[in-house]
Amino acid sequence: MMMMVQKDEGLCNSLLELDAIMQEKKHLISQLEEFTLSGTIESKQALLRSLQTEESSLLEQECNLKLKREQLKKAVDAYSNLEQGSQVNSVKPGSSSQSKTTDKTVRKRGARK
């Protein structure tokens, strides 16, 4: 009988140890899941911060490029206006082919009358 009691106690102790180990295992699993989730959240937040910084940089670059585009448009317009002004000044009245044609037409009409 003594032997059975010892076996029962040994079995009972083993079952208690097994139960304690199972509880610890469950606790470790829940901690691992918590760390995994918090790590995921932290990595997502870090990624979000990185993307926001990149977006800010890209918006600044876009603004700078728009300013450059406007400056280039103004420069092209100014050059175009300058070029048109020099063409008008280089053509003297009465020396253009158009004014010669007009003069001939007016002379012909005057001769008919």
C-alpha cells in the first residue's frame, strides 16, 4: 500500500508540475503574441513616419519645381517679347515686301481712276 501511495504522490506531483508548465507555456505564448503585435505596430508607426517625411520632402521638391517652371515661363516670355520687339524695329516702314505690294496695289488703283 505504501508503494501505491508513493506512486499516487509521484503521479500527482508530476501532474501538478505538468499543469504549472502548461500554464507557463500559455503565459509565454500570450507574451509572444503581445510582443509580435506591438512590434508590428511599432514598425508600422516607424514606416508611417518615414513615409510622412518622404511625402514632405516630395511636396517641397514639387513646390520648388513649380517655382522654377514659372521662372522659366517668364524668361521664355521675356525673350519672346524681346525677339518680337527686335524684329519690329529691324523692319523699316516701306521696306517690307508687304508694304511694297500695298504700294503697287494703290498705284494701280490710282492709275485706273
